[in-house]
Amino acid sequence: MSNKAKGYAAHSADSPLVPFEFERRDLRADDVQIEILYSGVCHSDLHTVHNDWGATQYPVVPGHEIVGRVIAVGDKVKNFKAGDVVGVGCMVDSCRECEPCHEHEEQFCENGVTMTYDSDDRHDGTRTYGGYSNQIIVSEAFVLRVPENLDLSAVPPILCAGVIVWSPLNLYKVGKGSKVAVVGLGGVGHMAVKIAAALGAEVTVLDIAASKEADAKRLGATHFVLSNDPEQLKTVANTFDLVLDIVPVKHDITPFVETLKLKGTLVIIGLIGLAPEFSTVPLMFGRRAVVGTMIGGTKETQEVLDFCGKHNVVSDVEIIKMSEINEAYVRMAKGDVKYRFVIDMQNSF
Ligand SMILES: [Zn+2]
Ligand SMILES: [Zn+2]
């Protein structure tokens, strides 16, 4: 395969994604060239395409949940060879010198992480283009190993939705005996339920849609609470060690903070940029904490892939072709997907 790539790009905030041909860079000594097999569709893709965060540079080729096969490696690549099944998540480079980078928390790089798409390459200044394409070239330091026992078409969401919940579950040492609440059962929420349950935690789903109860239980939750019903919420007051709040719209988090045990932690995952509302009273009267989190570094991403391989955890996906992406965005914006779209790249071009 040459470095000529086929993909889909958006050229403005209000135009659909359309076919786009471009060139990947020549292989650097530490680069891995990957034929993309499957690419997950994340809400961040939709926000970037629509310029919801105000910083998108067009054309943009989204996609940061990438699973593929290595087809070529640079001279100095040590850990990968042609034929390996690999993944690429939200990041493709960082400064590799600052403290967060040394701790493999590259998402917090003090010099600015290079994202998989809509970023400037830190060596040659070219734009990064993501996984909505048939191939990608990435430094081996940001390439992950994918357990081959898993259904590869259902692996991509682990690289973003999976690690974003793995990171706090890992940081707060969730395991057997832990009680975890997942607020909001969507693409990220369903991975939170599966992974927390596989870690041995007792999982409760809180959602405003009663229709989600059966699915919550199928995915591994033992309890379901209607989150907009104060009476039901009372039954889980002072219950959880950890609450993962995955609600993407502005909301009052006080009722969820009140479900935490003494010294419990609520992690904000879904809400970007908008200030949540909350009362300090349940924080003070229970030494509870409200924290934020953002994806995970390369080490955690490899850990969650390995964990999912061992416990046979994958995402619930709906497979589409690249040409179906615009309809998929419309459906995703309405929450009409169980639970993640994945693009089958091999059958798309
Ligand atoms: Zn994502
Ligand atoms: Zn750094």
C-alpha cells in the first residue's frame, strides 16, 4: 500500500462528510503503517465536525477508535511487525519529555498532546487525519496491541469509550465489593457497566429512561434507578463508592453526589465545558469529591485492551459502511444506536 489514503472528510460545520483522498506522511523510522479494518464513531467526532467546541480546522477526517493490521514498519520499530493486529486511540503523539508523558498520561502532556485528528503533527506541522480512512501512519509509541481472541469489529469503542471509564475505575481501585453507579446509559455508559461488572463491582445504572432497565441488566448491572424520580434516588442514598456521571448536558449533580458513601467520588465524564450545578452541602457533610477525567494514556489504554481480552468484553456495535456515516450521525445525535456505530473499512472503499 502506498501512502495515498482514501477517507471521508467534512469541509465545513454544516456540510456532510464526503469522500476525500489525501496522502499520509512517508514512514518515519519509528512509524507503523496500519491498514484500518474498523473505525468506531464517537460523539467527539460529531462535535468536531459540527465545530461545537469552536476550534475545528477543515477539512477534518474524524475517527479515533481504530483497529487495523500492520502493513509496514519503519527501520527502528521494535514492537510491531507486518500482520500484527493493532489499535490507535485518541492520541498519536506527545512531547514524551514532561512529567505526565513520563508517567504515560500523555493526554495531560504539558506541551499539548497531538490528537489523532484535527491536530498539527509536532514534527512537520501537517494536519492529522483520523480513522475514517483506509490507512493510517502512527509512531509505534502510540500503537496498541489488540487481543486477537476478541471480535475485532466490536473492539474500536474500547479505545475511547472503554479507556475513559477504565481510567477512573482503575484510579479509584474498583474491584470485588465496590459499588459503582453509572449515570447515563449510552455508548460510554454501556462500556462502563460492562467493565465495572467484569472488575467484580456491583453496578447500578441511573437513567431517565425506564426502557433502559432491561438492557442495563443484560449488560451486567444488578440494579436500575430512574434518575429523575426523587423517591427512587432516596433508596440509593449513601450507597456508592464511585459514581461515573456520563450525562453530556448541563444538569444538577447534587442528587447523584448524595448517592455517594462517605468519602465517595463522583467523576464527571460526559460534560465538557459547561459548569455543572451542585450544592456544597453533601460534599461537606460526607467529605465527598467531585472530579473530572479525560480519556487515558497509552499505558491505561493497553491495560483496558488486555483486560477486555482476558474477560471477553467488547462493545455492542452496529456495523455500517463509510458511506452511511451521515445517517449514522443523525441517529447518534438522537441517541438511536445500541450502543456504538463502527465503520467496516474493508468493505467501504
Ligand atoms: Zn472518543
Ligand atoms: Zn509531554
